[in-house]
Amino acid sequence: MRLTTLRQTVRARLITPGHPELPVRPTLRYSSAEPFAVHIDFPAHVSADGEGLTWMFGRALLEEGLGSPAGEGDVRIRPCGWARTVIEFHSPLGLAVIRFGTAGLRRFLLRSYDVVEPGAEDLGPDLDHGLASLLDEV
């Protein structure tokens, strides 16, 4: 299987209470090597340590969150009107709220389906071998 990585830079706004919204340009990333996950890479100037930051969550969560509120853990996604989507990132250090244009997120999601179709995700022979080894030992 040929590994493919999709990248798409999008416009977004970091929303913080008591401060003006900060425009950011995160990069959405999807790889056939991790077919269930999407990544959002944030530039260094918006991270607490100045090193940049990556959040990873399920592609299915992104799909669900574009239409209705989704997520119960560290990442929660919800529509905000017809043209915007809000993603909340919860961590021990606090909460980050980022507002994205829905069209950009939807375009990225549809492009990810060209890389790996929904339902055709496969983690490969290494996972199959690992599971078989684990189950044989039970």
C-alpha cells in the first residue's frame, strides 16, 4: 500500500476570554498510515511553549462534529451557525477554543476520503499480527 499524506492550511481564530481573537493558520493533516486519525498542527506562536503543537483525533469525530455537537473527551466539535465550526481542545493546562470556517474543514474531510475511503481503513498486517499474538496468549 502506498502511503499518502494530505495537508491543508486553513484560516482559524483562537478565541480567548477577555482578549481579542487571534487569527491562526493551522495545518490539517491526514495520512493513510493512520487512517482513523486527523491531525491539526498549530504554529509556534500560539502554543504555550513556543514550539508548535499538534492535536490528533478521530476522522469520524470531525465528520460528526460538522453536523452536530460531538465529542466527550479532550476534543469537542460543534457547528457554530451555518458557516463556522468550533473545536475545543481540553488539556490539564486549560482550554483552547478555535473557530474554523466549516467549508475548509469539509473540503479537507472530503479530500481525506480520496486518500482512504470511509469504511476501508486498515491498520495493516502489523496490527493483525500483534492482535493474533495477544489473543493466542490468552
